[in-house]
Amino acid sequence: MLPETGSRRWRRCRWAVTAATFGLTALLGPNALGATVAEPQTWIDEPIIGPWTPATTRDEPTSRWREPAPPDIDSLYFPHFTGPEFNRLFSTAALPNLSSISNAPTIIDAAGLDDRIRAEAVKRGYRRRPLPADNAQLRLIGEGLALQRPAASAWLALRADAAEHGFALVLRSAYRGHQHQRRVFLRPLQAPYVFGDLAERLKLSAPPGYSKHHTGYAIDIGQAGYSNFGQTPAYEWLSADNFANAKRHGWIPSYPPDGGQQGPVPEPWEFTYVGVEAILCFHQPPAADDPLCND
């Protein structure tokens, strides 16, 4: 990235965040990133787990800038990220309403085998993920589907933007607690469990305690009428120009194709919310003359 003056960077940050809020159109690149694994053909129901009911009210996406964008600004510039940078971006984003990471939950109720699976998961690139600090702050998005407040608003904005471009996005999965993730991880297997089968399962699913869905900031999406999201027009639109259209609403690929050892094989259908400001400021150190990236 070429050096920028403080005022130029300030204008870029301000206009980009404002444009994300007001829905300006990003320029599409000629090539889209492809999928490397077939999407599952079946999805389990996603019940809300816990003695609480998420609110249905929505919050507007938040930004420090609320000014209308200048009329001659008809595209956005977002920094490009490598796969490992996308992964660091989610892990380092200052996302609200997350708890401290506690002891890892059980996988199959066998301490020795659980420890082996956790060690294998870490070797594959999985990381322990926090749960929401306050489940009551989640927002109900669909029947049995909930997200953190800023992610809920950002999902609705992304879905509306996609619809304006002719793509019908469908939310397949959102927040998952530890017990729910355990069922997801074990559903194709049968007891008595053996290490080889559990280790093979890690290629496609996180064990409980290691899923980004635990945070309430991860979604699995599809396009109506298609079974393999990585081969859909909607994915081509989202992933073009290093996922520019996803970034406009604060979303990034959860497991990018070039992410290296990151847990499962790349999943084109999973995206994580980090917020537009985190995306714009990832490569920029705090600066006193930058009103966006100075925290």
C-alpha cells in the first residue's frame, strides 16, 4: 500500500464507512474466488438454546461517521487481505459482548479421547472461541436463529444489498452454543467413537468450544435454488475483488481459500462479522490525525 497523507486516509476512511452505511455499490473484479469443498446437502435445525428469548428489535449498523457521502463517490476502496490476514482480523477485532474463554466443554465425555481431539484440532488451526457474555443481547433473526446485535443488523443489510443485485441469500446457521456444536460435530458418527473417525470429522466441523459460531458473529449462508454456495452467482458477487461486497457490510470470509491451517477445509458459505472500521483500520497503526483509526 502506498503511503498516504493523514487527510487522504481520513477522507478514505470516512467515505468508506459512510458508504457502507448508505449502501453505495463496490466495483467488482473480473475473477471470483472459488470453493474447494462441496457444501453439505442437509442442515440441522438451529434452536435457541437457553432459558432466554432474544429480542426481535434491530439496531442500525453503528459508525463514527453519519454524513452523506459526496455525490461523486460511487465506489469503495477496501484494503486487500491474504487468507491468514482475514483470520487474524476476526481474532483481533474488538467485538462487543464476548465472555472470557473458560474450560473447554466435553466432546464425547471421555477425558483422554477429548484431549487427543482438542490437540488435533489445535494442530489443524482451530482456536478456542468465546461465548456471548450476555445472551439476552442477541437478536432473533429467523426461527431459531440469533446473532449479536451489530451482526444482526449487518446481516439484514447484506441480505438487502444482495437482493437489490438479484441474489436471494438464505441464512442457514448463526449462533451456536457448546451443546449445539457438540451435536453438529457428532451427528454423522456413531458410538463407540474412535480417534480416527473424530479426527477425520475435524476436516469439516469444529469440535465444541472451537467454533466461530459460538461468538454470535458467524453465519452460514446459501442462495435460494442452489445446493453448493461456492458455485453460486451470489458467492461470485460476494467474493469478487477480495470480498469487497461482503466488506461493505463488515463481513469477511470465515475460512478463506488461501487461509492455510485454519481448522476445516475452506468453507465458502461461512462468513464472520468484524465491522467496517476494523476492516479499514487493520493495516493502519493508530494516528492522531485519523479520526477513525485512532483508538
